[in-house]
Amino acid sequence: MSDTEGQSSIPNDWLASLPGADETEPGEGDASAARDAQSAPESVNLSSAPEGSEGAQDRPMADSSQKQGPGEEEDTDSMDGSGLYSLTEDGERESEGGGQTERGKDEGRRSARKRNRPSGGATRLSSSSDDDDEDEEEDEEDNVEEDEEAMEAWLGSDLRDLTRPSWCAVPSLRAREIGHSSLQFVRKVCGARGLVQRLELQGRLERHTGCVNTLHFNPSGTRLASGSDDLRVVIWDWARKRAELEFDSGHKSNVFQAKFLPHSGDSTLAMCARDGQIRVAELSATQCCKNTKRVAQHKGAAHKLALEPDSPCSFLSAGEDAVVFGIDLRLDRPANKLVVVKEGEKKVGLYTIYVNPANTHHFAVGGRDQYVRIYDQRKINESDNNGVLKKFCPSHLVPSESKTNITCLVYSHDGTELLASYNDEDIYLFDSSHSDGADFRRRYKGHRNNATVKGVNFYGPCSEFVVSGSDCGHIYLWDKNSARVVQFMEGDRGGVVNCLEPHPHLPGLATSGLDHDVKLWAPTAENPTTLKGLKDVMKKNKRERDEDSVRHGDQYDTQLLWFLMRHMRNRRPQRTRRGEGAEGDTDESWSSPDSSDEEDGGPDHVQCMSS
């Protein structure tokens, strides 16, 4: 993007969103609420105390209940510097003072009902069935209200105040015009909260015939690689929305990742898939694929690859067989088994792996248990703590019996922080420099991670934000430090967003999921988001998660049965190969595109589901 293009893409009304909007003191209408709530002598002053009241519980998450004074307009800009943001839909906003008054009345009536309701030993004035029905209805009402209060408390916990915006468009543009801090202009723009709150859909890249499981920009950001259940990989000129190269990956089942190796001139692409193969595609400058070769073979699905930031010929892979391979394309036998991940004597199947960008000897893995494990390639001794350097896990999940697992983890830009997304749980931020067993630093919630192996990522040049998709079809962006949602967008029509790939140098984002296209997002909206509907969606996700947790045991048994059946199916060809004396050739060899230890799943295999 040229300077001219960058300047024209920034909305001119940025100053309108700067801090300084008048705020109304909390508690307006409390006095009138107390007077109206006096429907019985026993209910006097029940709603007049701001602390502990229902209204006070609402304040941490939804400041829309605090009303402006006469003549003031309602501020819907979430960048007002107040540290709070609105989760209330516009149609639900009440008139001045009305929300506090009605809340006081409801609370007074509830308290009066509870006191006037006959106890077990009291003489009832009426034994009619109508009274019984009325009591049952009142009990149901109370249960619903208590559930709603508990939900509000959950939404408001673990949050901090938003800081003032660190970047303002007009002063920054003026400084760039005179050559002051021009080198830092793009960097500050990409990390600006105001532009994150103006992200909107720019276009779609349509070529695949299956759901898109992987996205990756080349180091310069000019090309975007995508892989799909249709077993094909497409290289896009995303700015022109044009496919420059499309080729068959050589895999026999869903392609899970395809990444450009750094400093390779965009000529080498590493890939992994459900068939367990790790393949490398050699691309030419004439928009064609020379060939694809298998360089390693896992005995289970391989979901993720981890690139070494400065190496054009080496990377890591992790599979559901619990094995981590180090792959060096300069060797005759490229794959070297680094470690088999275990908890005690039990193998832990892996879904994700990532190399620390600040210390490339360290890498982190996550999979079918609740622990984030960090290893040092220089000193892996499996007889000493199974080779693990240190482990992290949220303290409340350590004794968990819910079979929680990690679907994705990533390091921050400088390697100091580690982000992990748990299935049917929340996203947690760890300090990678902390000692073994340290608890999380931040918690990001509201989304749903259940139906697929969901991704998570940092957004911004200094990892200022956390971004994730959700089973509800939305894209969430949280401010990293406050853990508050600052952007909420509708993603895939298919209902699930899995992949989120920030552009390396521009304020933009590419996403994909169950839909067969790639979506591009840029900060071109005229006004910042109002987060309309967010509160209801977050509550719905939480309720569905709680309901599914009751049935989780049955679901786990089904997945285990499927895994065992697949394992038995795969044993026969492995025995045949061992009988021929070719043991070892399947895991660490260059081979023809036709060779594989896995069954031919085909493009009609189960799409994107957790294995």
C-alpha cells in the first residue's frame, strides 16, 4: 500500500471518536426507584443501595444502563475512553431514568414475594390450585432472574478498564507529512484500536469447492496461500482478488496447513493434512507447481506446522500420534523425530505447535489434554520429565475431568507471551518466561470453540489484540490487556470460523471456515462498531457450552470409538510393510506423491471436524 492509499483509507471523522465524551454519574434514578419499590413495608430500601443491587451487577459489562442528563446525546462510540463498552442493542435502550426505576420495582416485588410466601409450617390462607400455580410461576421467575444475574456476573468478571487510544489519526498524518516518525506510521496504524473497531468485509476469494482450513501470507504480504478439503492449494494475488496458481497438494485427505517457508523466494510451500503426510511443494516463478514430495509421515492426522522465522529449509510438524518431527530439507532423510509427547506413560495426541520467534530453540505444543508444554530442542531428554522444559495450565483446569484439550496456541511477536485456545472453554494468555506450573495472566471469553479445531491468533504488530473465530459464525477481537471485546463481526454463513490470518504489514485480516471462500477484512467502516447483539450471543454461547458439558462424556466415548476403529484399519498395511523389511521408510523419506500409510480419505471425508 502506498502512502497515498494508506492516507485515503483512514476515515476523516476519527476525532469524533476520541475520549472526552461526557459521562453520567452512576446511580441516577436510585431515589425514585426506592420510592416505587415500596409496595410492601418489608421492601423499604431494598433497591436504594447501589452496591450489591442488580443494577450494580450490570455495570461492569453494560454501561448503557447509565443514562445521560437532559439534552445529551447517547454516545455509542466504544472508544470513549471510559473503560467500558455497551453490549445493549439500540432497540433495548430505555428512556432517561427508566431502567433504574423499573429495576428497583422488580427487585422490590421479588423481595416482597419471597417474604410473603407461606413457609412449610405456616397456615395457608388459600389452598386453591390457582395459588399453587402462581407460586410455581413465581419460583420459575426467580430462577430465571437468578440465572440472568449469574450470567451477568460471569460476563463482567476477569475484565479491566480500556486504556485511552494510543494513536490519533490527524496528528499522526500531519507528522508523517513533514517526515516526522514516518517509519513508525504503518506500525502504529496496524495496532490502533480505532481501526480495529472499523474493520468490515472487503471481499471474498472464491475458488475452492470445500471448506478452507488454512491461510498464510508470504513474508512480504503480497500473496496468500489457502488449502481446503478439496485437496487443492491456491496461491492468491489477494489485492486483485485473483488466483495466480492452483495445484493438487498430493494429499489424500483434508489439507490442514500450507505455509510459505521464509527467505525461500516464495518458491517452497510446506503442507500437512489429515492423512498424516508432511509434504513440500516446489513452485516456479512462472506460476506453476513443479512437484510435491512427502518428507515425513505421522501415524495420525497432522494439523499444524511450525516455521522457524529465519530458516528457508527447516520446520517442525506435530501429529495426533504425539510425535514432533524436525524437518530439514537439506538432508537425504529430512525428518528427525524430536520427541514423543507424553503425560506419565500416556501419549498425548497433538493439535498444534509453534516456535518461539525470539528463541527458535524453544517450541510449544498442545493437544488432547489441558497442558501447554514447552521444549528446548537442544536438550530434550525423555527420561527426565518426558523431555518437557515447563508446562502451563489454568489452575482450575488442572484437576479437570472434562477432557479439555488445546486446539491452537501461538507465541506473541516477541515470544514473551503464549496464547492457548481450549475447546469448550476459554482462551488463556500465559507469560512464557514464568516458571513451570504458572497460572494464566488473562482470560478471553464469549466465543464458542467446540465443533471444529479452532484457531486463535494475535493481531497487531506488537500483539495488541487477540482474535478468534467461533462456532456461532462470528469473529471476536479482544483488547489484550483489558480482555474486553472491541470488535465483533459476522463471519461465515456456514456457522463456524476457524482460521484468522492477520496481514504482516497492513491493518487487515483474512479469515475462513466452513464456507468455501476466503474473506478479507479492512478498517474502512465510517463509524466504529457498536457491538450490537454481542451480549446476547455471548450468553447463548455460554448456555450452550454448559448444556453440552453434561453430555461431554458420551461425545468423548464416540470419538474414542472412531479413533480405535481407524487405528485397527491402519494396522494391516503397516504389518505388510514391516514384513517386507521396509520399516522406517514410511516416516522419514522423500517419496512419490502416491505413497502413504494412511487410508484414502478423499475429499468427501469429514470436513474440519476434531479428530
